[in-house]
Amino acid sequence: MLLEIKDLHASIGDKEILRGVNLRINEGEVHAIMGPNGNGKSTLASVIAGNEMFTVTKGEVLYKGKNLLDMSIEERACEGVFLGFQYPVEIPGVSIASFMRTAINEQRKYHGQDPMDMLEFAQYMEEKQKVVELTENLAKRSVNEGFSGGEKKKNEIFQMAMLQPSLAFLDETDSGLDIDALRIVAGGVNQLRRKDNAIVVITHYQRLLDYIVPDFVHVLAGGKIVKTGPKELALELEEKGYDWLKAEEGL
Amino acid sequence: MSKAEEGLNVAGSVPAALSGVPAASDRMIAGDAFRCDVSDLDTHSLIWLNGRLPENLAGRREGLPWQVYRESDHTLVVRVEEGVVVDKPLQIIVLCKREAESGNKDTGLDLALSLRVELGRGAHLTVVHCIDSDRETEASVQGAVRLELAPAARLSWLSLQNINNRCRVENSLRADVAAGAGLHTCFCSLNGGLLQNEQRIDLNGVQAEASALGLYLVDGTQKVYNKVKINHNSPEAHSRQLFKGILDDSASGRFEGHVFVANGAQKTEAYQTNRNLLLTKKAKFQTKPYLEIYADDVKCSHGATIGQLDEKALFYMRCRGISQTTARRLLMYAFAAEVIREIGVVPLEEHLTRLVQRRLRGELNACEDCALHCTATKACANLPW
């Protein structure tokens, strides 16, 4: 078991957003989390990444058998947890190349490895840029500064390719993408699927799941996972919306 | 005792002649301890130790692209004749350093230094003006700088201040910029008890240009004040002010920027920006942007901010495995780099980059016995940013 979330409750201020999430993820699996706006999908991803805006009030998260909630944000990343941001942050003055080189070398340091030398890094980066057709020109620019919506999301998947996480939460990676960009981003994610990692895509639209075919679809509503099913569940949701589920759950 | 400590000197530290520029044939090496070590940067350098001007400057010197002479005991004049383009920077190092036998142990130094730079029509010069101290000497330095730029002349003035906390500097710069001439100043304050930089730049002809940059990184109880006034006395002149600073601990500072556009100075363009990062609740900064405009066809703007490091950016970086300490440093460096990139002399930008990175890691103190504190900078060259 790669990740086991047990009865997770989390709040922001006085407002409880997650109200008992249970989820089990194995290596080699792709999970999709769907659900209405404001019901906790992004919060779940943020809590897994360690965002300090949220307070975990109850429950447990085991990652590779260890208590994830005890780890700092950067420790989680170094242990292989990745969050693809819904709204990637602009960092003026820091190029993608130096940002990634710092990240990779900090992760290597964490694992007791020597830093990657310049040449090796340059080759590695060039190779991974291809995953999402990121141009060299873009890689020299400041992180996300002035990027289009599509460029920002490609950059997220490029970073995932560089860091090779064991567990990736991709938060609305499809939002703000046109069809071509969606195909490239989804194609990138598919290239990164492996037997020893797991990917969780958070999305509103079934469309993304035509490209990234999930093993499981979960519906998160009212701060809980209210339904889990095979990929066909996404089609049903597309057709019927969420109201029937809410009614079923008494939400 | 090395020669330098005897109160020399002109040290033309690099012998090689550059095209069109006579070699510093009168090289008087001031001892290795004071050798200028800005990597890849050829400079002529001149050391002003504890306020004593080099004795041997009494007469004009041959073989240098400028004339340097003493006008009085405390006044140095640098003149570049019409049309001469000096491609090696002139480095003037003001050094406050305890001297074993000079009796400045208890009383401290009180230095008043005056410098005049005159550029003839079309002349070009870059001056790197460093004020340095050893770790202990108490000193008060009053630096008066007068810059005169004839039409179409270009002068870059980079002032670097790295002194101990018992030292205070009051720099006052006055500049007259004629038509088509361009003055670029950059005041970079890395350490010092009290650092005051005041400048007044008069743009006196059409298409005169000035850019005034400032970068200050202060901590402890250090204080830094920058005051800039740019007078647009003529139409069609351009100016820009960009001052950025990071204040840690209980450091404090102030920025006063003033753009004056005279009656009739149409087509003026003037921009003013001041941005500050406060790293603690005790750090304090006051900023006073000010535009005074008596013409109606102008483009002018100002902006000032005082804020903290971007928490969202920190979270984003930590999510990629970058430790909080490194993430903070990377953001601070990126903040400072906006000023460094504007300097326009690549080896100086690189040198300053290394100094700023060391400063942000808390390694750069005022300082070791070298005037430029460069001994450890090469070790930093392999850092990821």
C-alpha cells in the first residue's frame, strides 16, 4: 500500500472541510477524484502536500507505511510526494532551470547523494522537456511568470517528470487548457505512469479521463468520498451531474 | 608591513594593455592583500587608506586614459578628456583599517573625502567606488562626490559599501548631466552601522539620461537611508529610480525619492520604484515617493511597496523538496537580482551576485583583511542560482 488515508478531518480556521476521508492507493494505480466545487478536492491535495493553512483535526495518513502528517512539506516532497498545482505560483527572477536544479539537488542531498553536475543536469532537463514539449526558451524564463494557462500546466508536468515522484496529486491539471494543450499534458502524464508509482488526478471533467484512463473514480462531496467506481462512473457523472449522489447521501 | 599599509597607492592591478588603452605602465602593486580580485574584471585601482590620498598623485601621470590628481589634501580629481572611452573600470577603494602605530585605536577615524569626476564630450568611464573596513575600526566617512558629464558622455558609478557596524558613511553625490549624456548610479549597501546615500542629479540638456539604482541588505541594528532627487531641467530627458532592499532583525531604513520636472520640461519620462522586504516584525522602513511636476506633457510614475516574502511561492518551492531556508534565500536573491541585472557590466554583476549570495547566507561580514573580501567567493560559483 502506497497511501492510506483514514478518517481524515481537516479545517481552515473554524470551517471543517474534510469530514472523514478514507482512501487507499496502491502503486501502479491511477485514481480520479471528482466532485462539486468547494467540497474538498483541492483541500485533500493540499493537506497531503502539507499546506500549513489547513489544520488536520482527526485521522491518519500513512505513506509507504510512515506517518505522512509528521513530515515537513519538503520532507514529503523528498520522500516522493508531488502536488501539481491548480494555480501554479509565479516566481519572478528564478528561472525554471535554477529552480529545478535547486530542487533536484536538495532532494539528492536529502537522500545522501552528491549534487547532479551541470552537464548531466542540462542533458536530463533537455530529455524531460520533451515529455510535455516544453521549449528551451521557456525553461530559461522565470518560473511561471507571464506563462499562459497551458504553459503553466505543462510546466507542472515537466517538474513531475524531473522529480519522478512515487505519488502525484494533480489538482485540476486540465483547467484552462485548450484541446491541443490538454492532449500534450495528458500525454505527458501517461508517459510518467509506472508500475511503481501512483497518480491521482483531480478534475471536474470527464474529458481528461478520455486521455488519462483511471483505474478508479471517486466522488468527493461534503468532505467525504461518497462513491467509488470504475472509469465508467465518470461518464455517468458527466451525464447526470452530482445531485442524484447528493440526494442518495442525504447531503 | 606591506606597501599598502604605508599609505600608497595607485595599483594598476592588471598589466595587460587593452586595445586603445595604454597599459598601466606605472603599476605600483599595493601588496597582494589588497589586490583587486573581481574575477574577469580588469580594473585600474586606487586605494585611499584611512583618508590619506596617495602622495604620488601630486603630478599628472602619463600612460593612463585619464588624468588623476590631488586638488587638496582630501580632494581627488579624475578627468577623462573628450572622446576617450575607458574600457577598464576605475576602482576607488576607501579603506578604513586599524593601523598598529597610528593611534586610531580608541578615538576612531573621522574621514572627509572629496572626489570630482569630469567627463569630456563623448567620454565613457565606469567607476567602482568601494567603501570597506576591517572588523573593528570605528570610522565616520563623509564622501562628497561631484560628477560632471559633458554632452554625450557616459558614466557608470557603482558604489559598494561593506563596513563594520561601528562605521558610518554619509555619501553625498551631485551630478550635472548635459544633453545626450547618460549617468548610471548604483548604491549597493551590504553592511554598515549607518549608511546614508544622498544624490542629486541635474539633467540639463535634451536627451540627458539618468538611472539611479539602489540595493540594500541590512540586519542587526543597521540603518540605511537613500535619498534621491532627479531634476529634469530640460525637455526630453529620461530618468529612472529603482531601489530595493531587504531588512532583517531590527534593521531600519528610509527611502526618499524625488523627481522634479521643471516648467517647460516637456516630453520628460521619469519612473520611480522602491520595493522592500521586511523579514521580521521589528524591521522598519519608511518610503516616501514624490513627484513634483510643472510641465503638462510628461510620462511619470512612482510605486512603493513594503512587504514580506511570498508565502505561496515558499510553499510551492517546498513542495518541490526545497528546504525553507533555501527557498527563502532563493526568493531573496531573486528579489535583489532585479537591481543587479541592471548594472550592465557583466563581471561586476557576477561579482555582486556572489557578494549578495554570501550576504544572504550570513557569511559576508565587514570584513577580512582583504579590501574586497573575495577570497571565498569562488567557492560559491557552483551554487545552483
